[in-house]
Amino acid sequence: MRRRLNITLPEETVKLMDRVTRRGERSRLIAEAVERYMKELSRVSLKRQLRQGAQRRARRDLELAQEWFALDEEAWHRGRK
């Protein structure tokens, strides 16, 4: 489904569009550009979320390792007695 929109673009943007596409294909160019832009935003957002999740898990894993190290060391000392 297509929907007609009335948009205003800077003259320089229109000139750039006219250089890379025919006049009748401006809508297709704009649609493709918006779609690529939205995919890039999603990719960047996902990457940020994955990085944040990895950092949270790394902190949690470090805390668990420190707790287990203390318990393991305590058990080792008990076993030597």
C-alpha cells in the first residue's frame, strides 16, 4: 500500500536526488533511504543493548567468581587440616 505525502526538503537534497535518480523515481529513492536508515537505527540499538547486557553479565559473573573463589579457598583450607 502506498500513501501520498507532502514533504519539504532542502534544495541541495533535491539536487542530490535528481543527480542519482530520475524525477519519477524520487519516491522510491526516499522510501529506500528511510528503510535503510530505520534498519541502521535498529542495528545500532540492538548492538547497544547487546553491549549493555554483556557488561551486566560480566559484572554478575565476576561477582559469582569472587564468591566461589572465597568458598573454594575456605573448603581447601578445611581439607588441609
